[in-house]
Amino acid sequence: MYKQSSIALLLAVTLLGGCKTLDSVSNIVSSDKATPEQIQAAYHKAEAAYQEAQQAIDLSVQAELGEYDSERTSKANKLWQSLQEDFAELTANPAESLESASLFSSDTKADDVMALSQEIVSLIAAAQSAKQAIVSVLEPVRAHFAVLDTLEAEQQFKRRYARLAARHEDFKEMLVAGKRIEVEGALPEMRSQLNALEQDAAEHFFLGNVLRDVRTLANSDKADTLPTVYQDVKATTESAQSYIRQNVRAYEDIRLKVKLAELQIKRMGQLFSEHLRRQAAIDDKRAEAPLLALEAQLLEMTNKAGLGDLRHLSFSEQLEAINNKL
């Protein structure tokens, strides 16, 4: 922030300084009557103007103005190339400073250098002003796009992202053209669209796999066999979905909500697998082995709880006795 302010200040000082330096020298005296001192003074004015233009070009590079106002900076760079050639010729022969620049102009060669320098400085100052407007007005939008990129919104919502990105570029061009009021008036709608896209992108990014699994479960035997468990899965997922849309950047809490939904899906899978194992055991007339295995596990638990052998009770009664003991 300090660096950008310093650059803006230097450009402003350069522009003001240029206004003093770039006074025309064509009225000093005609070249054939000029004294060496007058010729030297004219050359020094041209040299000072050239240095101001060079400083403006350097500052343009440092401030990366081309990314914000490519038209003005491109024009300034082309003029700078021409100015370098003109000044190199003048430096090679400073005595020609007060000579006419062309047959069709009353301006001197020094005047031409100063006029070109002034135009470069003015273009860079205008580009800096455009950058300041873009940064100050569109910073929230730029920050929003950074979040969307983290959520991979461009890949998942290509058309919506592209429309908003194009609108962002339109705003930049409008600010370069000085239409700040129009841009500020259109920003609320833009930000509303960005918020809606962020909600959808966050939901897809964090909960996309869960939502896909829930849709698969809805049309499966698991939901028919375990309807109560499926409702738990659905309720936990909807809770996570609602939380994401209301707290779109609370990433840690979102991850916890999504984890709960994932656990419910895994729970349903485990219960259904257990159902299939039991069903297979019954169908195969081999139910005794799994029953004895479960009974042995419960016996171990009742002994550890100090309840002794409770195998004469049902499995649920044994579990209830363990629970009461704990």
C-alpha cells in the first residue's frame, strides 16, 4: 500500500514538475541569433523533460500499470521509443536545440522533445489514476474471484463464472474511461451474483460427493431396507447443506458438518452389510456360528462389567444391563 501511494505521489510531482520544465523555448530567440548560453539552456530544458518522461515510464513498470490501463501505457511506450530516438539525435548535437523541428512547424527540436515528454507523463499519470480507481472500487470483486478460484468455481460453473469475469473486465474498462459512478451503481447486483455463485461452488466443493452418494442411496435397496437410517443420512446431509449456504466461509466448521454426513453414509453401509451377512447365514441354515460369536462378545463384556454370565437373557437385555452398570 505504501509503495503504491509513493508511486502515485511521484507521478503527481512529475506531472507538476513537467508543467514548469516544458515551457516552450521557441520564443527565446531564433537559432541563428542564439548565444551559446541560450542554446545550452534550451538543451537543458529538453534534457530535464526527457528525464521526467523516463521516470514516468520507470514508475509505470514498477506499478504494473499495463495490467490496468493497457491502452494508455501502450501509447506511452510507443511515444517513449520515438522520444528516445529524438533525444539521442539532440544529444549528439545539442547546438541544434533551437533549430526548427521541421519545415511545417515553428517549434524547435527542443520543443518537440519537451512536448513528447509532456504527453508521456500525462498518459502515465492518467493510467495511474485509472489503476487507483480500479483497485479501490473493484478490490472486493477481485477478492471474491480469488475465493471462487479456491473453490474451483470456474471448472464446475463455467458459464456463470465466465459471465461474471467478463462483467469484471467491463467494469475495469468503464473505470479507465472515468465512469466510476456507473460502476459503483452496478456493483450491488454483481456482488449478489458472486455471493450466489460462491454458495453453489462451496456446496459442490465440500459436499458434492456426499450429495451424489445420497442420490445413489435414495434409489437403492439400502434405503428400502433401512428407511430410518436413510432418513438420518438425509437429515445430516441437509443440515450440512444449509450450514454451508449460511456460513459459506466457515471452512473448518463446514468440514466438520460434512464429516458427520459422511459418517452417516458409512454407518448405513455397515448396517446394510451386516444385514446381508445375517440374511446369508439364515438362508444357509448356518445361523448358529454368528449367534455364538455375538454371544461370546457379550459374555466378555458382562464379565468385565462384573455382572457374570447373563447368557440366559436376550441380547438386548444383556446390553441394557451393561449400560445400567456403566
